[in-house]
Amino acid sequence: MAVETRLRRWYLVAFIALIVAVVAPFIVRLAMHADEPIVEIVSLDGITRKVALSKMKRMPILTREGTYQNQFDNWRDQGTYTGVRLIDLIGPAVDYRSIRVVAADGYELSIERERVEDPDYPMILAYVFDGLEVPAWETGFRIVVLPEDGNVSNNEYNTVSAGSFWVKNVVRIILQRES
């Protein structure tokens, strides 16, 4: 009996050690990224996926100087931006007509697919500004338009305010069937 009891205890200890060895790395990984900044992407069928900053850093990035003109014809927020192109974030072969960008403060903007995918005015979700990375960059994830020359004027972007497309503190991007 005593040998049997010891054997059972040994099996139990070995089993617990195995569970800890297998599960612990996952728990540590989750704990390390628990406060990591994320943005939600909502697909056409309503399924939400969360894209963490660490995942964005593994995607192709674009880094360029950028600035925009606001509704008063003033140039704002000049600097170097780094981020992932929205077309890469959304994913390939998605049949959407527009996206709705939602900011933490409730601001929302619909952007037509043609603008999102315009190769002359690439749209990115920036996570770095002048070397400062989210969350230290308090503006948070930001939609940024980065043509080759970096300047987005109201006239060339054919809008009253090119700055209205540079949404700050983006928390959600919703794909839409309609514009």
C-alpha cells in the first residue's frame, strides 16, 4: 500500500509539473501583453479581431515625413510617422466599399475604399511619431496620409480639410458595404 501511495503522489506531482511547464509560457505571454495597445478590426460579417502593436510591428511598415492642411489652410502635425498600411491591416481580397474609423473620444469618419487604397496617398495606421511610440505617443494610433512629398493639402486631396482624415486615438476600424 505504501508503495502504491508514493507512486500515485509521484504521478500527481509529475502531472502537475507537466501542466505547469506547458501552460506557464502561455500565461506569461498573455501577462506580458495584457496592457499592449490594440486596435479592433470589424469585418463585414461583424466579426471583431484585435490587432496588437506587437503584431503591427511584424507587418510591412511605411515611414515618411508627413503634414496636412486643416480647414483654415494651416499646416499641422509635421513630423516622421511610422505605421502599417491600412490595406495590409484590413487584409487581402476583402470586398468593402468604405471603412468607418472610430476614435476613443467617439469621433467617427467614413473613408471611401478609393482613398484607403490610393497608392499616391498611402493611408497608414501610425504607431510612431518622431520616434515616440504608442502608448508613450499620447495621440495613440492615428490614421495618417503619406504621399511621397509628405504634404497633404486641401486642394490636392480634394477636400475642405485634409486634416479631417488624420484621425487620432483610433480604437476601431469597421469595414462597410456602403460608402
